[in-house]
Amino acid sequence: MSVFTLGLNHTTAPLDLRGRFAFTLEQLAPTLQEFRQRVTGKTGGPEVALLSTCNRTELYCAAETGLVTSAVDWLAARGGVASQELMHHAYVLEGGAAARHAFRVASGLDSMVLGEPQILGQMKQAVREASTAGTLGTTLHQMFQRSFAVAKDVRTSTEIGAHSISMAAAAVRLASQLFEDLRDTKVLFVGAGEMIELVATHFAARQPKAMAVANRTLERGEKLAGRFGAEALRLADLPSRLAEFDAVISCTASSLPIIGLGAVERALKARKHRPMFMVDLAVPRDVEPEVSRLSDVYLYTVDDLSALVQSAGEKRQAAVQQAEAIIESGVQSFVHWLGQRDAVPLIQALHAQANDWRAAEIARARKLLAKGEDIDAVLEALSRGLTQKMLHGALAELHAADDTHRPALAQTVSRLFLRGSSHDPLDDNKR
């Protein structure tokens, strides 16, 4: 069994390309089942999980070797690009490297915001979706559970999270640079998900003049708006109300932009070209890229925020080094477990063979006892028969080995059969 990760993220692929490979939460389970069907031609097959966030899309697989090419072709087709183009921006990690990557992602070391906690929740949700889809097997379950344990250890044992600036805080910081006093601004939040809730919390702390939440589902928008004393809008009313707001922060799961160039141009005209601050945290984009060309709009994407959320210094580096050490220990433990898993068929075969030998000798002993043979003689024959069966293979290999391979084989046989014994020649050599 081999484990591999195929993915692209904010460091390897531009925003618009990442948008082609973004999956909503509702799409994960059917997409995983489709992957199995396409690459194997059947509903069963490889273990697979899919992590999709604004910064990354990653496919985690546990399968027999040789599936990577099929996985690349499938993912490229889903994004509507050639496999070569995908691999120009993607990465494939196998074995321990795949586990190390998963552990670093869960711990926030591979995030745009160092140590950010949101990714851990997203990864746990991805695992739940894979479990629901029936594609999460023993190997991936073990790897992800270990990644969660490592992430917890990193967060409790290091200060990795203390040196991060969240995307929400970065958005507020940018807005405060444009407007003299955020208390004089009106802020519109588009969407009602976890990220918008986080951003709204940060903005609310600065007490803007007014806030509103526009969402496709009015009931969900009203629920979030009620938390902050904000107005709830229907998404359909957005074009006619856009001009009222100085700051617009959007993060929805829409596959197409919901704030177009024309709507923003009309809003600017109604505002008499007073500046608008816009943050598009969605992947794919919520705001048409052409909006950034308008002279009175300050539009930032998730990639634009990257410079603000990077922090440096000796304390950060020390925390990172501590975290990497914890992760490396976890990786070595998982690789050891994975190696043991590979030996399971051999162990099962050895147990089966030993049971066959035991059953044969017991049956032979019972026949002898039924004939009236002496019990001690029967027990002696039983033990001798088992001993001969267990030693036969090793002795045959020793006799058949040539001079080149016999010393190494002899050491192996000694470790298997004479460990801790007074007859062990390896122990004699140490004396």
C-alpha cells in the first residue's frame, strides 16, 4: 500500500487556476466517488480524500503504486486543463513526504497565515466527507488522525499560533489604511460562511457606522446579521445597494463572479467616485478581476493579502523549528506503522502455516493415542514433528546458499531462532 498527495496551493498556482479546481463542501463526496469510478472502473478501490480551500486543493490517496498518473489526468480533466499544465503548478508527494505534508498543513505551517487554525477544521471536515462517501479506509484514517494529534501537539507545545495575523485582521488593517476612521464607514459582507463571520467579528470591533450582510439564503444572512446588529440583504438586491457601502468583503461558494464590473462602475458613479475598498476572499473569485482597473476601487484578493499576513523574527523561527521537530517525529511513527501494514499479509500467512502444522501434528498424535501408544512417546513425537517443520525452511535455505550469501543468511536465521539463547553464535562473537 502506497500513500500519495496530489495538489496545488497558493505557493504553486495563481488564484484563477486554483479557482478551476475549487470544490464546495457539497461536491466533495460525489467527487470522491467519481474519482474511484473513473480511475478504477468500479465503485470500490483506492482510499481517497479531497481537501479544498481558498488556498489549496489536495487529493490524498492510499492505493497500490501506479495510480498517480491516472489521478493527475482525472484532476486535470476536472479543471479543464491539460495534464502537463496542471503538473507545471502541482506537486506529487509519496510515502513519508505525503504524511509530512499533511501534518504540516494540519499544523498551519503550510498556510498563507503561519499557524492559522482554520485549516485544521477544514481538514477535519474533508475527512468527514470522505468517510460519508465511503472512500476513507484504514490507512488514510490513520494518517489523518495522526495529523490531528500532531497539530494539537504543535499548538499546545509551541507558540506557532501566537505569531500569525489572520486574513480577517489583515482586511481590517488594509481598510484602516484607506479610511481615516472606520467608525465613519459602512461595511457590506457578502456571504454568511465561517470566513465572513470571522471578518465581520474583526470589523465589528472597530464600530463602523453601519454593517450589512448579503446572502443568497436570506434566513442564514439574517442569523449572522443579527449577531452584529447588521442589516440583512438579499443577494439579488446587491447591485442596487452597492453604492451605499465604503467597504465590501465577499466570500461565497459561487462558481461565477457575483459582483461584476458594470455594477461597480454604476456604484462609483452614484458615489461620485468616492473610493471603495473591496476584499475578495473567494476561490473562484466573487469579484470580476477587471474591477481592479477602476481608479477609485481598492480591490484585494487572498493572494494580495499574503504580504500582510507574513510575520518574521527569532521567536517565529524558533516556534517553526519546534513544530517541525514534532512533525518529523510524527512522520517517522507513521512511516513505521505503514511498513508494519505491508508485513500484515506475510504475518497472516505465517500464522496460517503454523496452524496447519499444529493441526497436522495434533491429528497424528490423536491417532497414535487411539492405538494405545505411550503418552510420553506421543508427546515426544509431536514436539519433534513441530520442531522439524518450523526449522525445515531455514535449514534448507542455509544448505542451498552460496558462500557469498550464507553469512548474511546465517545472521538472519540467528536473529529469528536464537535471539537471547545461550546457543546464539552472534552473542558468542560479542564476548
